Amino acid sequence: MKLSSRGAVEPFHAMDVLAEATKRRAAGRPVISMAVGQPVHPAPEAAREAARRALDVGRIGYTDALGLLSLRRAISDFYKSRHGVSVDPGRIAITTGSSAGFNLAFLALFDAGDRVAIARPGYPAYRNILAALGIETVEIEVDADNGFTLTPEALQAHGRIDGVLLASPANPTGTVTGRANLAALSAYCRDNGIAFISDEIYHGLTFVGEEATALEFGDEAVIINSFSKYYCMTGWRIGWMVLPEALVRPVERIAQSLYISAPELSQIAAEAALGAEAELNVYRDAYRVNRDFLVKRLPELGFSIASPMDGAFYAYVDVSRFTNDSMAFARRMLAETDVAATPGIDFDPKDGQHTMRFSYAGSFEEMNEAVDRLARWLA
């Protein structure tokens, strides 16, 4: 049987580590997983109650490919109240998680052979999906010199660019791209005919700096957001896009064939979750406590902080004191301490053998116990 080369992309190592952690937990091991960005908290009560009511009615079916109009209107209201920008609900598409949003954006914007710039280190699924579609990934190193974010100057140094994908807050670095820098990048892409995709799935989880949406600087950018992180709804697989007017119908046509629609039950729950900020901000404050704890304790273990922990819920650390093979180190750490973390090669194919990412989306008790185990192990 002939296989497509599209399946030859690199594995998502965080998910491989999670699978091994899950297997160990099922065998009775006291595993603490800091490998994936999955909040320890449940979906907000309002979301769960809305889902219960919908299940009592019993008829869960297809929706329009772009999603329930009531949810799209609620997201439009969210942008008005949170960011002071007006968004026509007709430009909003509800997706099966942000992952479907990226698929739809890449398919609607780019052809095979186009060149899309992303940050290195950066989220591996960007690179892998683009590669599977035959789109060239231009990985631009981000470090302290450029504020750990993409800049017009860095883009200019890499020749023809057809698209730019920027996350703020970023995974794995935690970088929050400030309003001025985001405005400059938006303007550069607009002036040079470059498609700009703004990944805003960690909005609501900013601890240091300004949280801005690219919508503040015009309607040309494609915005991708999700209910997974701030809203604690990873398994509900529900996200959204805000699209330039010209992209709405192309995205709708592709979505009709790929997904039909996002799950109606998840859409109903998501609409209720938009009103649960009081509950969700309590969770966010708990992540802040975890963050402050790890900022202090990880360097004491010998894991120096490799990038700002300004947002999201990740600590990206330098482990070169202990290893030059982060994948092997992650496997050994899980086997010998029952603590799971993600090897840096997921995020940085060039230099990631010296780094690891720890998620602090769990409970403080888990963070404390994990650090104690690692301290004993490293000693």
C-alpha cells in the first residue's frame, strides 16, 4: 500500500509524553503531568449547566458551518466589551477547536510552495500542518534581542514571505507581544500583502504586559481563538475565527466539507462560558501562583528560565546543565520520578535538545510535589 508523504511529519512529542504518562497512571503510578497545556479545572459551571439542559432536550444536531448565530453574536459582544472593537458576527466562524481554525486558515490562504513565517521556538503543530500541506515554513529565531517575538526587521531578512503566524501569549515561551509591536507587525503585513494570522488562544492568561488583539489594528488579520485554555474546555473541542470579509465564504466552503459544523453541544456550552469570567479569573489567579512558585524554584533546581513567563501557563527552561538530549531526559525523568514534561525539540528543531517546557496549568499541590520529586532526583 502506498502511503502519502503528508504523514511523515514529526510527531507531536508532548502528546507522546502524555500517552506514556497516561499509561503509567493507569498502571497505578502517581504521575504528575506537566507535559500538556490542559487546565486542571473543569469547564465553568454555567457551561456545564447549559450542556445538561441541552442534553435533557435531547436533540443535538448539525448547525450552520459557521456555527450558531447566537454564539457568534456573543463573541462579537465579547470583542466590544473586552477590546473595544466592533466585529460583525458574520465574520466569525465557530471551529472544532483552534486546530480546525489553523487548518481552515492555511487551506484558505496558502497554496503549496507558499512561505509562512513562524517563531522558533514555537508551537509544533504549526510547522507540522504546514509541512503536510506542502507549505514552506520559515522559522525565525526569537530571543532576548528581539523580545522573543517576530518583528518586521526579522521578516525582511528572510526574503519572500506569503504569510505570518504569531501567537501572543506564545507557546512555549510565554511571550506577550505588546500593543506597539503587534501594531507594527500588522501594518507591515498589510503594507506588503502578507497574510497575517494572530493566534490568541491564550488570551485571558496574561500576567505581565499588554494583552491586545490584532483586530485593534484593522480587519485584515485572521484571528484564531479557543475555549480550551482560559475557559478550561480542552475536551469540548470548540474555538473560533474572526475573518476578513473576503475570507468568510472560502472558509465556510472548506468547513462544510471538512467538518460540517462544530459540535452543537460544545457551542451551547461555549456561549454560556463567555459569561463566567468571575469563576475563570479565580482559576487564572491560581495559575499566577503556580507561575510565581516556578519562577523561583526551577532555577534553584538548575533549570534556568529561557524566556519570559509573561502569559499562557508554561515555563520554558534551559536544561543544558543536565543533558544535550531533551527527549531522552524527558523519558528518563518520567520513568524515574513520575513527572512528565515536554522536550524542547517539539518547539525548536535546531536548539531544543537543550530545553524543556513545564506546564503549570495543574494544581499548586501538584507543582509543589513535582518540584520536590525533581529536587530529590537531581540531587
